[in-house]
Amino acid sequence: MFAQFTRKSLATTARTFSTSSQVRQNTKVAVLGAAGGIGQPLSLLLKCNTSISRLGVYDVANTPGVAADLSHINTPASLVHGKGDAELDKVLKDAEIVVIPAGVPRKPGQTRDDLFNTNAGIVRTLVEACAKNCPKALIAIITNPVNSTVPIAAEVLKKKGCYDPKRVFGVTTLDLVRSSTFIAEYIGANPIDLNIPVIGGHSGVTIIPITSQASQKVTFKSKEDLDKLTDRIQNAGTEVVKAKAGGGSATLSMAFAAARFTNSLIKGLHGEKNVVECAYVENEVCGVKYFSTPIVLGKGGVEKNLGLGELNDYEKGLLEKAIPELKKDIQKGEEFAKKG
């Protein structure tokens, strides 16, 4: 039942990130880090989404130019922009969804964890502003390392007295997009029609593709092929960092994935049924405080957690390796937040 529900629902949500329905919805969305490598293409995709009535774009620099450029696009969303701390409040005021790609990108040789100190401080500051200006907003965090920045956001909101675990998400959608792309190429399928849940976290061995629950049957020619594809999915971000040779990390694919997830949040917010995405949220499905599983999205954020479903032995082995790493990442984030 789990697999059947997940396959059908993920197939539906994977097909579009542009519009949620024929009926236009009036949703206020803010992008924090909108002038960056992810933020600019993400803001472009969201400006094209006719469900969005107001798009707020914020960054520490260059935001007026980004906003002016976006404002020439003939879609309904009006633009509000801000640059620097003094203008953050006006961008966030009354936002229903806040997407946070702000932070420094990885360079060759760096891990997501190497970004921790800089990006952790950025997330803390931005989430404090969310608590002040839009305490009931759905907050979608892209800033790496997601395994740690989501716990930081949660602790900040707890201190401010407005934490709702159903409204804070780590965006892991890119892992699903990559899984569908790589495995579809392997089996000769259309990646749009192949949907594979990815559970765990958003870094290295914590990324666990569940090919046994794919929307189409996936058969590997050998365990070596399975190992290679699993490793590629888990380390796909590093593949892009190396290919860009110092020019940045995954920006275009991440923007695509974040736009898809944001659109799914909009669909849930406006009452569309059976909207399912995988996301890194607070739950106790594996004895860790935060974990990515398929979730049903609704008006209040997480409507239902669909859990792990049935895993095969190979996937259970991946899960066993992931849990200790996730615990360390979560603890690191919580300790940082408590020091602040």
C-alpha cells in the first residue's frame, strides 16, 4: 500500500513545477539568497509559476538587479526585493513560503560539512528573521549541510516560541531528481515516468535511494552496477563540483528541484490532495531526530509521514551506514544553535 501510494503520488508531483492547477492561487513566496548561483535560476522558475502572486527576493548584494530583470517577465507575480539586513523584513513580511538557498557554494576538495560554520550562521540569522516576520510560513532549507542546518532552524524557532515541526523542511528533492535521471538512463526509461523515493539525509552515505519502491521495476545486471549507481547518486554533488572546476556547485539542477518542491508546497497549501514529496523533517522513524521520508503535504505543511515502507536487504545495509552519520550531523547543528 505504501509503495503504491508513493509511486502514484510521486509520479504526479514530479511532472510539473510551473503551475499547480488551472485555477490561479495567490501565494506569497520569498527566496533568501536570490542573487546566488541557485537563487537566480530558482527565482526565475518561481516567477514563471502562475500560482505565485508575490515573489520576494533577498540577498546581501545585487538583489535590485535581479528583481529588475525578473520584473520584465510577463507573469502575474509582483516583485518585492531587499538587499542587506535593513531590507530583510519587508521581503519576509506575510510570506507563506520561504525558500532558503543562501550560503557559500562548495569548491573542489570540499565536503558539505566544510561549509558548516559560514552557512550555519547564515541560516540562523535568516530563520530568526522568519520568526519575526512570518512565524507561520513553510520554511524550505536548501543551504548545506542540510543534515545540520535544518536542526539549527528548528532550534532557532524553538527559542522564538514559534516552532512547528510540520512547517520546516530540508529540501532533498535533488536526490530524487538525480536518482530518476541516472537509473532511467541505466534501464532505458523516460526519467519523467520513473520515480524513486530517496530517504535518509542529503549528504554522502546518508542519501539512500529506494529502488525497490520505484514506479517501474528496476533490475540491475549485477551488484557492481547497483553499487556504482548508488555511489553516483550519493556523490552526484561532488561530480558537479569537479566538473565546474572551481566555478561552483550544483546550481541549475538544484534550482529545478527546489522549484518542484516549492510548487508541491503550494499545492498542499491550497488543498490539493495526495501531494507527496520526500523531505528531511523532524520525525522518529529510525531513531534519529530528523530524517527524509516520503511525506504528504497539506495546508499546514506535513500532513502525514509515509515512513520507510518495505526495504530490501541492500537498502537496510545503506540505512545502517547512514544512521550514525545523521546522528553526528544533527548533534552538530543543535550544538551550534544552542551556542548562539
